[in-house]
Amino acid sequence: MRHLKSLVAAALLALPLSLLATDSKPNCESPERGPELIACAAARHKAADVRLNSVYKQLRSAMKKQGESAIAESLQMSQRDWLKFQQSHCQLEAAYEGAGGSFVSAKFGDCMAETTADRTRYLEGLLSHFR
């Protein structure tokens, strides 16, 4: 019983340290563990998504300013369809390249970041025609 109390006390003391470790930023320069790979892929996707949303808004605004509301509506429909495609495409890619475990989640995040960056470049090309 005394040994059990010592183990419980040690576990309770270690708990705050483990919580602090999970709150720290992952090493995205050279991630080594599954959780780091996942966190870094998610961070890349988030940054790419912020850029995509900015370019998308600029493009819609530029289209509308030039009186191209119908094209702006087509862009909106296209973007919605692309988001659905991106999700299913990245799920497929993660399933066959992820090799199970946390690598599936990391591969999914990598795919989402890469396809988001690709889409941003495409929209930037369109934007250049409406400036």
C-alpha cells in the first residue's frame, strides 16, 4: 500500500510537467516524433490557409470592382467545390502514404498545407488579371 501511495504521488507530481511539455512549441525544423510531425503539419496548413483566405478575398473584391459579379460567384462555387475535393484528396493520400498511426495525421496535414499553397498560387495568378 505504501508503495502504491508513492507511485500515485510521483505520478501526480509528474503530471504538471507532462502538461507543460505538451504545451511547448514543437520543433518544426527537425520534428522527430509523431505529435511533432502532426503539430508542424497543422501549423503549416494554418499559415497556408491564412494566406489563401487573404488572396481569395482580394480576388473576389477585385472581380466585383471590375463589374465581374458573375465571375466572383463562380469563384465562390469553385472554392467551395475545391475545399470538398481537397478534403477527400488528402484523406486518400494520407491513407495510402501514411503507413498507419500518427503518420496518417501528419501526412494529412502535409497534404492540406501543400494543396492550400497550390490553390493560393492559382488564385494569385487569377488576381493578376483583375488588378
